[in-house]
Amino acid sequence: MHDSRLLSDQLDSLRTQLGTRGKDVPWDTIHTLSEQRRNLIRQVEDLRHQLKQGSDRIGQLKRNKEPADDQMAVLRQVREQIQSMELELRAVEEPLREHALSIPNLPHQTVPKGSHEGDNEEIRRWGDLPHFSFTPRTHFDLGEALGILDFPKATKISGARFSVGIGMGAQLERALANFMLDLHVQEHGYTEVLPPVLVNRASMTGTGQLPKFEDDAFHVPTEDFFLIPTAEVPVTNLYRDDILDTNQLPIRYVAHTPCFRREAGSYGKDTQGLIRVHQFQKVELVNFVHPEQSYDELERLTKAAETILQKLKLPYRVMALCTGDLGFSAAKTYDLEVWLPSQQHYREISSCSNFEGFQARRANIRFRTKGEKPQFLHTLNGSGLAIGRTVVAILENYQQADGSVTIPQVLQPYLHGAVSIGPSKT
RNA sequence: GGAGAGGUGGCCGAGUGGCCGAAGGCACCGGUUUGCUAAACCGGCGUAGGGUCAAACCUACCGAGGGUUCGAAUCCCUCCCUCUCCGCCA
């Protein structure tokens, strides 16, 4: 959400700056509603002023035991005017708010211009691509052959786009979660958080999932709860409606949670394996920072996520998303893409974004420097990393000619010293 | 799920129809005093919207929403949340 002053005073400039990102925004409607709102507020407040003063006078008359019936009759009229005008005001404010919430964030000036994924800019690459003396297999092929991933069983107990990890398939995810959490906590200064994975409507609105993307989330109608699509939602909302003190910043939180996504509209894409499933685990990094520090923090956050890939020795590249590929709430995003041998392609495994004040204004998260007015802080988050996709990358990059998979060295301590995954007996 | 109690400013806490945006205390900030610290004293101290060059000023907010009334923190209704006891349960 944008600053309300910006929406009333500088709507045209916002429209120009957003360019094609704002093509679905009803600019003229917003302009009209905004004008109407301002006029109505002025009138309503004026009437309320009359009512208030008149009532005070009646109070005095009554105390002096003087008659006040005439006054009361006049004020009854005033009250009725206020009531009808408030209805008008509400009829203006509700759609105005809905529309305002549907305006995407403004990209930072360093974001490459472009209309689609192909215009994203490669920032750097890391690692050597693996060479195989055989045709590398897909992760689902390997996983099923090794007996550590079972997709038919997942379909039986839940449906399409679910997975079951068995034996090393389950343990590998657990090891990865612990490895990532430990690294971020011990070396990157993050504090671990274990949040609820069911959240209310206000939280989903605060981080930008609602109202526009309600179809993407799983909903529990009996309680009006939503299953979180990412830990970003509960963790960012920890400070919804709060005013922090400057010296509390920066706040850096890491959370390991399951994530739930309906994947509506992605029919036919990545239908096999772990790449795109309804439920997956992710370690998420969430930062609350002073506005002046948010771009330094974006670099720091991205490096923290990259460290995981480097320690796992998985080749990847860093992409700066172009204006056309940027998410709704983000001002700037770096995607980390890991190499997948079976696809001969880099695939997204982490997305690190600076939201500037966009989420903070929606979620009303502010900070105060002593003696100054509260102001909105900046929020950032990034995956560090998506665990399911990390499993995909490990299986594919570490596969051997005999169908076994070597375990990355840094994970071995988390797996009781196991060095490789071979075919299981059961 | 059943029964009861309660939600007031950063915190504690008074306030049951007007003189209440809200006493008092704590915390915090500025000042006076004091050999230092402490104490004492004086003053300041919420958020948002409108308005203004800026101010003055105006409006709203006592869990949320609605109602009664000339006037609501206070009365009525609905909802949410917290706490206590019982039941159930990892």
C-alpha cells in the first residue's frame, strides 16, 4: 500500500512511475474517489463540530434548569445530516481502500526495466556445473528408485502435488532445516522464531496476500484462518500495529515452517516431483530495518541465503528481477537460481526482496526515534532456502553413475555421518 | 464444549450520561535545586485524519462493529480477545 498523501496529492506521478506495472489500476476512479473523500470529510467534521458545541450548550442549559427543547430539535436535524453524510463517506472510502490496496509497489531505480522473466539481469554466478559420464536423471526418478520419495502414496493420501519422504528422504529434509537454521542463527545473527502456520485475515492482508491473491491460499472457513504460503506472513505480522524503538532495529528473524500453496493457475507446470507442490518446507529470513539501511540489508540477506548454497556446493546464479517480473509488494528482488542437471537449467530456490515501506504501511509497523514522530520502517524477506527444492538440487547434482547420491559434506554431521544414499532395502 | 470474570493512554489504574481525550501513579523527556548519586520541585509527554508555507485550529479514537440520545468510556445489541474453574486432549 502506498502513502495516503501520495495517493491524493501525487497520483499522476505514481501512475507515470509505475508504467505498465500499473496497467490494471483504475487511476481515474481513484482520483475521483479521493477528491470526494476529502470533501466529505471536511463537511462531516464541520457538522460534528456544530453538534458538539450545541450539545455542550444544552448541557449548560440543563444544569441551569433552563429549557433547551428548541436546541435539541435543531441538533436532531444535524445528527441526521451527519448520519446520511457518513453513509456517503463510507461508500467512497471502501472502494478507495480496495483500489489503493491493489496498486503494486514502485520498483527501485536500480531494478532492470523489462516485461517478463527473460529481461531479468544476471548479477553473478557461483560454482562449477557438474559433469556426468551418463545422462543425469531427474530428482523424482532418483528419489523413487532410492525409495526415499513416494509420489503415488502422496496422491493416495492427499492428491496431486503432494509428496511423501521416506527414510533418507525425510531425514534429508530434517538435516537441511537444522543446517540452515544453525547457520543463520550462529553466523548471520538471526533469531529463530516458531510461528503459527494458521493465520487470520488481517495478517494475510498485512503482508499483501489479500485481498488480491485470495485464490492462491488455502482457507479454513470455519475459523476464517489461512494456511500460510510462507513464514513471511506470521513473522512480519509479529509487529503489526506496533511502534518499535529505533535501537531495536535491525531485527532479523529466521523461521522454519511448512508452506501451503494452492498453485491455482499453474496447471501443467512442473507436475512431477518436488518442484511445485501444495505443501513444502522452507526456512525464511525476515528483517525489520531502518529505511536508510534497507538496501544494504538486501545485499546482506541475499548473501546469507547464498552461503547455504555455497556450503552445499550447489552451483547457482543470482538474478535481479526486472520491473515486469517483480512481485506485487516488492521494490527490488534477487532470485537465487540453482542448477538442475536434468533440466540443464537454473531454477529458483530463493527469492530475496526489499519491500521498503510497502508492507509496513499495510501492516502498520512503525519505529520511533526519541523525540520524533513514528515512521514506517522497511521490511525484507528471503528464502534461506526452500527445503524441498534444495533436496531436488542435491539429488540431481550429487547423483552417481550407480544411482546412489552422495551427501554434501556439511550435511553429514546432521545425518549421523552418512556419506551417501543408496537403494533402501524396504 | 459448559460456567463465571474482565478488556481505559508505553505500563498500572480511576471514572456508570454533559464540566472527560479522559484523575492519580509509574516510566520517559526538558528544566530548577543539590558536592556526586539519589531525592525534591516545575514543565512536557498518545495515535490518526482534516487544515496550514508552517502554526493556530478542527474531527475521531476508552477491545471491534452497530444502536439509543441534543450529548456515550459510561446505557442496549452483536462479535473478538484475555483470565479463572469444569470437561476433553498432544
